[in-house]
Amino acid sequence: MQGVERLSTVCKVLFDARLLELRREHEALRQERDALRLKVFWLHHDDLKLKQHLAWANDCDAGPQCSCDGCHWNGRLDTMDEMPPRLSGDCKFMPWFETQIERFGLTSSVDHDNAVTTHFATDKCDTIYFACWFLDMDTCAHPDLRKVHDLFAHFARLGGQIEHRPGRWERFWA
């Protein structure tokens, strides 16, 4: 009987070591999968897509339909017109954009390029971009990713864009 007990003890030690090894492998694969999912997310939610959505939103009936110089030079106007009409006043788009992102619980900062607490910021040319720290998130579980997706979906709906694969992002959050 002692031989069986010794074999049992040795097997338990080997089993525990293998179990720990499998857990480490699983965690490494989970982190790799998370990194790939984040890459896919940022491919679909990058600053170029944001500019495109903002141009559609500016042009729609629910948007501000601003035609100032800033909106013209930043691509938020239809470029088919050679000389679009210019507003003499301030840009109507930026205040509208800030209220839109506040609706989704995000923040913005105008002319504060180095502010760490902002999700979106504008540079001196009035171009909207993601703050650098926002793009460097290392997990898909960050709650602000969902807010960014919802904001993009909102701008796409304003611009009349239809989701080709409804429910696609619901699997991402699962």
C-alpha cells in the first residue's frame, strides 16, 4: 500500500506543477487575445474614422452644419464646392462636438494639448484627435472603450450610416 501512496503523492506534485504551468499559459494567451482585440477596436475607432464621422455629422440635419474656415480646412465640409460659404463668426461645430461627447461621459479639452485628463483634444489648427494616453489602454475591460464606441455609433447614425453587422461589438464586450 505504501507504493501506491508514494505514487499518489508524486502524481499530486506533478499534477499541481502542470496545473500552474497551464494557468500561466492561459493567462499569457488571454493577454495576447486582449491585445489583439484592442488592435481591432482601434482600427475601427481611429482618428481618421472620427474625422469621417464628424464630417457626416456636420453635414446632417441634426448636426451644426458649420461652414467656417476651421471646418473647411479640417475636412468637415463637402469638398465638392470650390469655395464654400464662410461664416464670419466663430465655429459652431466645436461647441456642438463638446456637448455631444459630454453626453457620452467623455471629456474634451480645447487648446490644452498636454492635458492628461482629456479623451479628446484640439490642436491649434482645430483638428480633433485622441489623447495619447487614451490610445495606450492595455485592456478591453476599460469602461471608456464602450463610451468611445457609443460615440462613434452615434455620429455614424447622425450621418446616416448603417451598421453592416449589427451586434458585432456586443461580442467584443462579452
